[in-house]
Amino acid sequence: MDYTVYGRKLLFVEDDEKLKKEMVAYFSPANTVFTASDVEEAVSILAESGTFDAVVLDLILKSSMGLDLFKAFPELPPVIILSSLDGEDTILTGLTSGAADYVVKPCSMRLL
């Protein structure tokens, strides 16, 4: 079964360059993909680039915490948190902050 998402406008907020390249390579052939390395850059992209279908957000970024995006940009599209933090409290905090889903790293691009 083909689970590929087509024709979406996606923003990946991730500071791991290798993972970011992997996400872009997987999703960009069929979608419009933007990337940011921190919350400040993500807010700028969201404000300047119109409506997005989804944001994939890492929680631990080098210069900020991913959850800060919910405060910095209240009108977010659906957010999928992608994080190596797998504790129950952390997952519940992410979901109650407004995330639509929480995926634990590492995961396959197909699952994401």
C-alpha cells in the first residue's frame, strides 16, 4: 500500500542536518518542503510563506526548545512532534501543548 503524501506544503523544524536532508529527500519529490533549524527561523518561514499543511517539529534544538513554537506562532497548522524524548510525561506535554501527533526518533520516513 502506498502511504506517500502528495502535494502538501510542509515545514520541518530540525537541527540535525543529516536527518533534515533525509526528510527533504524523502518528501520533496511530491511536496513543497521548507526547513528551519530553530524556532526563530520557523516563525519567519511561517509568517512569510503562507499556509502550511503540517509542521514536523523537533523538541530539542540547539538554540531553542521546539515547544516554544506554540507560543511564538499561535496559529500553527497541524504539528507532528518528532523527538528522541520518549518519556510519557514529555509525550503528554507535547500533545497537550497542541501537537496533533508525537513520533519517537529514530523512525522510518514512511512512518513519519
